[in-house]
Amino acid sequence: MAFVITQPCCNDASCTEVCPVDCIHPTPDERGFKSTEMLYIDPETCIDCGLCVDACPVDAIFRDDDLPETMARYSKINADYFAGTEIEYADPAPSLKFPKVDQEPFRVAIVGAGPSGFYAARELLSFKRSGIEVDMFDRLPTPWGLVRAGVAPDHPETKAVTDVFAEVSRRPGFRLHLNVEVGKHLTHEDLMEHHHAVLYTVGAPSDRHLGIPGEDLPGSLAATEFVAWYNGHPEYADHTFDLSGTRAVIVGNGNVALDVARLLVTEPDKLARTDMAEHAVEALRGSAIREVVVLGRRGPAQAAFTSPELLALGQMADVDVVVDPAELELDSHSEAEVAESPAKRLKMEILREYAERPLAGHEKRIVLRFLASPVEIKGDGHVSGVVVARNEMVEGPDGTLRASSTDQTELLETRMVLRSVGYRGVPVADLPFDDARGTIANVGGRVTYPESGEPMPGTYTAGWIKRGPSGVIGTNRQCAHDTIALLIEDLAADRLSAPKGDREALEALLADRQPEALDWAGWKAIDARERELGKASGRPRVKLLDLTEMVAIAKK
């Protein structure tokens, strides 16, 4: 008997730390860790101790004979990963040891209360040393970042990682400052005046554009907006989406694209039992959408979605998943990619199963397309269709495969086009920005001036605003660890200046600049109210949408 890791896996890697027989891979010191879709347990090595189950923050680990029916396949997925997989170790992550310095209290500001910020705070507050103080800031009255505003409502297990973050909030030295916008209520200079270092973990709140004619027509929108809308982000609650057409087209085939496609054809009664915003549930009740076409510009071997998300589509009992077998034919380069990657092999296996599966004739369906790019969005005052070009994979000068459009085109009629081609960071006040990458300019997490390459004193970054929108929630743990290692290195080398103001001075400044700032107790009051509203309607919570109402509840 062995344990099995399943779909909710967040790559946090807490399970690898407690395993006594090293049966969970890839670990953070293996070369495949940064690009892995999920972690896997070797059934031949597992000794059935169960320590990983207790360590998993998202309840993704089961005994193989206790697997839910919808996750039964993960027993084979875990075992198959180790068939012919050679473990390659990279340089181990630096071990963090707080230096012997005369800097107490040691104070760090973290801007952004999402996963990256909390993982960084956890690293700092895990040192066996008193006198470490962390002030965390977020412009919203609620914490958790994309765990709250980005994770699909029908993936509640993934949101359980917030229990890990909540534990951080209870550690001595931690203070949370919500409803505080750095760049508006406080400046970077203000933070540096009161801290040894400032760490920016503000994520990537914007989106990339297609750059094609008609992209700005009504009905053509960013998937990021749609996700924020159905997740109850206060700044998107008043948005509207035209769901009157029978077909929606999503450009891009990452996990966000599959989430949106799945939710567009999920029965609203099921969504009404989740924490999806009530306005979104009601809008979807009136939706006419029966088909969602997901366009991927590259071939199936290069698809950006993960195998767990792809596998979840086939578990929808009342939705057909349509894949054209002809689009699964691989060129020699793609075949080589698949042969070298267990994850790609699994994705191709699942896609071929979908292609071979007889259609059940369900009213709703999701169509996965490959080697297809939009070249123009049609419409007179509103989207009426999208012109799609057939692509082919060609080898570029650097030897990598690229999608190149051909002259073969078709028109897909639709009233809704959602671009899901990647999140993008936005400039942060007073910090250098790398516009090409959409990130704060940095080297390994140290913020740097692009012109000189010199580090900006005491200023760091982690998460998507550091590395771009890649990885899953747990990926941010290692990213934060690497940045904190640089921060500690700079502290030991006496490169950090002592703050002029203490914590009390910061609190006084905040009271003057933003009287409606909220603390952890304020968030817990909002949380309690949302859960209370949810209990009355049989839901985990009903998210509050009005900022003024949130502040009033928190200040009671």
C-alpha cells in the first residue's frame, strides 16, 4: 500500500521535508522541481507512514485504496512518473541562517498579502530568534491574493493553503496592514524609513494583449477580468459580460483558460454551492453559451495547461470534450519533447483518449484546438466572430520551435472572445521596471537599476512580479526562499541600513495617512461575516464586494 498525490497538489513541497524515505519527487533541490506540474510519490519506496498527509496544506494526498473515484487514475500517474525517470539533482537551495549582527529588532516590510508574501514572511519568522518584525501591506481589505481572487471556485481544496498563511499571522513579530496602498498612502521611501528592507510581492494583476485588429471591440475581454469578476474581486464586481451567444472563444490554453472554459459550461446550481460571487452565478444562470472553443497557438506537446487540469475536464459528467485527432499528430521535434517529459507524455495520453472517446451528445461541450491563432476579431460595434489561422511549428534560429501562421483561415462566429495569454505585472511606484518581461527589474530577487545593474539598496521582490507568471501556488515558496536568502546575505554583509523610525512611528504615520487601514482582527471580522452569510445559503462563504461595507464591518 502507498500514498498518492492528486490534482490539488500545490507544489509547496512541505511533504518532501517530512518524508523519511525520500519517496516524493521532484524535491526543491532537483532540476525538475521548478517546471514540474505536481509532485509524485514512488509506490515502490513509500512505507505508508502518512507523515506527508499531515504536512500537505491542500489535502492532496490519499492512500491508494482510499482514492475518490474521480482521482483513481492518480495511482497510475504517480507510479508512471518513476518509470524511466532519472532524478537529477541541482545545486541545493541555500540554507538560511540568521547572521550574528547587532540589528534588533530586524524589520522587513512586505508589500502584497498573497502566497509569495506569506511564504516570505514564514521564512523570516521561522528563524530561531526573537526581534524579527514583519509588516505586511495590501491595498485590499482582504488577504490571500490570487488564492482568493484567482483560484476557481470549484477547487476549494486549493484554497486550503490559506490555513498555512493564517498560521504565519499568529507568529510573534507579524503585523498585517490591509486597505493600505503603497504608492498612495505610503511611499517606498516611507517604508525604507521604518524598515531594514522592503520586499515587493505584488503579483501580476494585468494581462497581455493579442495585438490584432478588433481586439478592443465590446465582447473582447481579458480572461483575468472574467476570473476576478466571478471570484468577487471588489474592483470587478460591477463588470458585465455578454453571455447571449451560444459559443465563447478563449485564446490561450493554460490552466486559467481551462478554468474559465469549465466554469462557463458548469451547471449554475453546482456553482451556487461554491464561493463564486452571487452576481456571477446569476449571470451564468441566464447564459446561452453551449460551446467553448479553447485556442492554442502551438501544438499539443507545447500546451501550457497541466495534466491535472486537463484530466478534470473529462470528469464533467454532462459536458463533451472534443479533440480533433488530426491536431494531435506530432512532428519529430515535438515527439522528442514528449519522449523526454513524463508530464507531456501524460498530457498526450489524455488528449488521445478524448479524441477517441465517442461524443455523448451532451448539450454543452468544450473544444480543444491546437495550432490555431486568432488574426482578427470581427464585429460592427460588438464582437461577432474571430478569424483563426492555422499554424505550423517551425524551428527558429536558436533551435526552439515556434508557431508560424499559414494562409489557411476560418471564421468562428461568437459574441465573446476572452484572451488568456498570460498575466503581466504593472510598474510599481519608485521602482525600476522591466517592461519587456512585465516584472520589477531584478536579479534573482534583488531589485536592480537596469542602466547600471546596481542593486537598489534594501529592496527585493518575489513571486510573479519577480519571475513572471509561472508555476502554481506552492512554486512561490521556493521563490520566496531564494529571495530571503539574498536579503539575509546582504544583512550579513552590512549592506542594509538601519531604519530611522520604529514600529510605533509607522503606526502613527499610517493612522494619519490611512485612518481606514485594517489589521488581522479586521480581516477576521470580514471573514466571519462572509462565512455567516454562506452558512445561511449552504455555501462556504458569500464574499463581500463593497469596500465601504468591509471597512465598516472590520471597524465594529
